[in-house]
Amino acid sequence: MTATPPDPDPQRTPGLEPGGGVRPGDTPPESGQTSGLSHHEPKPPGRATTGIVIGIIVVVAVLVAAMFLVQAFLLV
């Protein structure tokens, strides 16, 4: 069994000129298309994951700030 081509048959499509073109002002016939996704979309991270990442960033920022404060007091 052969699959039908996705484009309409030019011999049976009204409004086409010889060679497959359309008259000025006409809309060309619609081609077949494949809809949907080719693969599953990944799920976005949950609230817990987002909270953990933000927490790690805050901890690192506090540690860096503490390091600069300690250095500033040791140099005085």
C-alpha cells in the first residue's frame, strides 16, 4: 500500500495554471502537514527544585560577603 502524497493533485485542483502556478490574487492550495510534537517536552522544574537552587545561591552569596568582611577587618 502506498501513502498518498501530502500535496493536492495538480490535475484535479481548481485554480492552478499549467506548471502548477496560481493566478494573481488566488491563494495556493494548502499542503498536507504533520501536527504535534516529534518528542515529549521535558517537565519544568518543580517548586522544591527552584527553592533549593535559590537557597544555594543565597548561601554562596552570604559566604562571599562574609569572606570580604573578614578580609576588610583583618586589613585594618
